[in-house]
Amino acid sequence: MNGRPIPCSQQELGSLFLFEKLAPDQLAFLCHEGRVEEFAPGPVYAEGDPATCFYVLLEGTLVLSSRIGDYDVETNRSSSRGVYAGAFQAYLGDRVRQVYNSSLRVIEPTRFFVLPAETFATVMHEWFPMAVHLLEGLFFGVKSAQEAVGQRERLLALGTLSAGLTHELNNPAAAAVRATSALRERVAGMRHKLGVIAARPYRRDTLKTLVDVQERTAERVAKATALSPLEASDREDALADWLDDHGIGDGWQLAPTFVQAGLDTDWLDHVAAAVDDETLEGAVRWLDYTVETELLMNEIEESTTRVSALVTAAKQYSQLDRAPYQVTDVHELLDSTLLMVSAKIGSHITVVKDYDHSLPKIPAYPGELNQVWTNLIDNAVSAMNSTDAGGTLTVRTARDRDHLLVEFRDTGPGVPAEIRDRIFDPFFTTKPTGEGTGLGLDISWRIVVNKHHGDLRFQSAPGDTRFQVRLPLTSADPPSPQEPS
């Protein structure tokens, strides 16, 4: 929006804190190369437009705002003479993208001193060369530091992933190895027992009966239901008594296996009725091998299924072999992240999932959202660990008008009031030295707000801290491969 041009006064420029140290010839140069414009209430320039001018407030009130999702969020409002906006990074030249990083509007008739961006860059380089070198060093130094620490933050996230995955894989892998070793012994015992049976003069119909009983026993193992400790103990006692009454020694060793397989005295009565007394003990021990083999194969199947599920979760978490931008189910992302960080959460923290599964899938960068979840969960766990009393982590999803809400609630001590304005600042951390980079929330903010056009906020009280992520249900703009995270 173009304003109404009016004469430029060197005296007025010199009265501003920004130009008060300039010589008369420098003020004259600025008045010659720049201009004074008066703007009626309304927009001056829009965020993302090419940064063509440097604006200095002479009189009136300006408002700066940034676009977050579908909303313009006010970031600054001022009537102080000399405040500036616009192309104030023009001195960096082509090394950064020269666009307005916010929108500027005025709410009353307002006068600005307006200097073309090229002229502002020339003035800075010729009049303040040392200051330009210092500013350039500061700008690119901070940028490099952020990239370096951001890389470390990603490595820490990778470490969390690796530690969690290794911990979770260890148990089912070890169980599968133990079960395989035990299965080998049982199969060897079964081969030996088969040889004993073959060497004895069993009638053909007796052998057929044994095989039929074995098949029905295997089917029963597959349908076994879990018992309470008291129920299991009572059934073991009853089975051990039955085995002793029928002259089968070491019944107390066989009983637990039969109970785990879902067998009871009624089933053994059925077996006893199917074979004669001479064959009964051999049949029972043959069934014991069958039951143990089936139980071990179930254990191996459960363990390998668990390993497969963990690998699937790891792929979901890291988004391997998937497009970076896709329509995704947030609940799948949350579940994979919780699984990956379960070792860090530990058993002293209770995780509650309060999901609204009626929510639709959303367009997003799932790999980066997983990084947000990891950072927020890590902070919540650290807060609760600081009290040595454990706590509860509640992960909730809900619809909030045209946004999807993901909330992480912890029962930790809360965020102290004196630091609440700083927790999203780069490099700010409350963790001990070496444990935090201070970029977790900054990275999360940039991923949610800048890349997904959503919102990240929090509310905190002792025992109830909630970080809330709001993501648009639909995408207004196609993804840009060059868009920075």
C-alpha cells in the first residue's frame, strides 16, 4: 500500500534515537534518497512479500503481526518514534531470502520515513562497516549454532529411539531364544518317547486313540484362557492329586504345565477313559511333551510377533520409505512414539491414552510430528522424574473447531511463573548441563507453527501441566520441498 508523500525534514530525522548520532550530511543523504509517507489506517505491507523498504516510525501507531495457520497473531504494537520494521536485514544481501517476515499495518494516520532496501544496505556497508561485520557474524553465528545444536537434538532423539528400541527388542528376543532352546529339548524328548512307544506292543487302535487325544489336547492349548493366581493354584493342586491317585509319579511337576494349557481333571478323566491303565502314564507323559511343545511354540510366536510389531513401530516413528508429506493418522504416530520412548518413561509413570478415534487423518509431515511428540513427552517425563514420585502422563486427542488437538498432560511440579515467557526461546533449558540443548521446544514450535501452520501453547499449575498442539484438519497450501523446518 502506498502512502501520501510529504517533505522530509533533516531535523525530524535527527531527533530520532536511530539517527541522532548521524552528521548533517548523512541526514541530508537520507532525506534525498528516502522519503516520508503518510499512511491511512490499514495495511502497509504483507508477510512474505519481497522486502523492498525499510520503515521508521515518525508519528502514529504501528502493529506487527505474523501469520499462524488461518490467523494473524499480533506480535508488536508501538507508538514510539524511531521504531523500525521492514527490510532491516537488507545488509545481508542475497545470503538470506529478502522478504518481509511479518505484516505491518497502522491503526491511525501514521507517518513513516521510508528508505529503499538497496539504499539501506549501501548505507550500512559504507557508514558502519564494522557494525555490519559484527551483525553478520552474530546473525550467521547464531544460525550456525542453531543448526549444530539442532543436529545434536536430532542425534539425542535418535539415541532415544535406539535405546528404547533396543530395550524393547531385548525381552522378546531373549524369550524367543530361551523358548527355542527349550523346544529343542522337548522335541528330542518327544522323539525318544516315540521310539519307546514304537518298541512296545501297542495295538493299532490304541495308537490311533493316543494321536487323537494329542490333537485335541493341542487344540485345547490354543484356546486356553488366563487364570488368576488363586485359580491356577487350586487347579494345580487338583491335578497333582489326580495324577497321584492314578499312580503317576512327580505329578506336582506335570500339573503346572497342564494348568497353563487349560487342562483340568475332567480332561484327564477323558484321557483315562480313552486308554487302558497300562497305557495311561505313558499317554499322560506323551501329552505333557505335546503341551510343552505347543506352549513353547506359542511363546516363540508371541515373541517374534512382538519383534515384528516393534520394527513396524520403529518404521512408523522414523517414517522410513514413506513420503515426507502425507495424509496420516495422528494416533498411529502417537502410539509409535510412546513405544519408542517407553524405556525412558519407565514403570513408575502411568501412561493414559484418551484418544478420539473419530478424528480424521490430516495432511502433515509425520516424521517431524514424531519429533514434536518425543520432545514434549521427554519434557513431561523429566518434570515428573524431578519429584522422585512418578506420576501420570495423559495423551489426549480431540477436535477443536477446524483443528485437531493433541494434548500432553503431566502431574509434575509445573513450569515456574518466572520462566514461562522463555521456555520456547532457543537454547533455554531447565535441565542440568549435558542433559538438554534448549532447542527441543524451539524446534517443536517451528515444526508445528511454521511448517504445519498450527499452534503450540501450554498452561501450567502444580500437578497439572498441559502442552497443547493444534494442527489444521485440512491443508490450504501444497507442501514446498524447500520449506525449512
